[in-house]
Amino acid sequence: MTEAVVVLIACSGEAEADRIGAMLLKEQLAACVQRVSGVLSAFIWQGELRREEEVLLLVKTRRSLFRELSGKVSVIHTYDVPEIIALPVLDGNPAYLEWLKSTTK
């Protein structure tokens, strides 16, 4: 397993996703942010079934940066309880993983 993680962040729309992505890149909390539009999410919120169109960010970063990343995203995110979850990268292109490490703080 590597120190690399992919962080999933569900956003209310493209403007929010772009704002969060730009902040993460500027502060070197992410090496790469991909925006996936048109995600249909179904979930239970306050006891009710909800269906919302969202924009999903796929954030490539290091596990050691997750707490700082999560804290900063939580401050500017519009959701009361934003989805900010990290998935481990088990293996990957060594050159890409080195680039990810060198691009983040």
C-alpha cells in the first residue's frame, strides 16, 4: 500500500466543486482534482429518502494531508455534513505516485 489516497467529495454543483478544487490545488493539499458532473445520489437525510444531482470530486493526495484537507473543505462546503472520504491507493504507476508526492506539501 502507498501513502496515496483518493478523496471523494460530493458537491452541490459545479461552482462549489470548482471553488473547492481550486483551493485544494492552491494550498498544495491535492496533486490533481477531477470533476465528475451529473452524479445522481440517493440517500437518507433527516429520515427522508432524497435524490439529488451532485458533482463528485476525485482528489489525489497523500493520507498525511487528509485531516487538513477535510477540515478546510468542511469550512467552505455548503452541506451540513459533506461527504469527504478517503480511499487507499494500493498500488500505482511509480512515476505518478512520485509526482503526487512531490506536488503536494
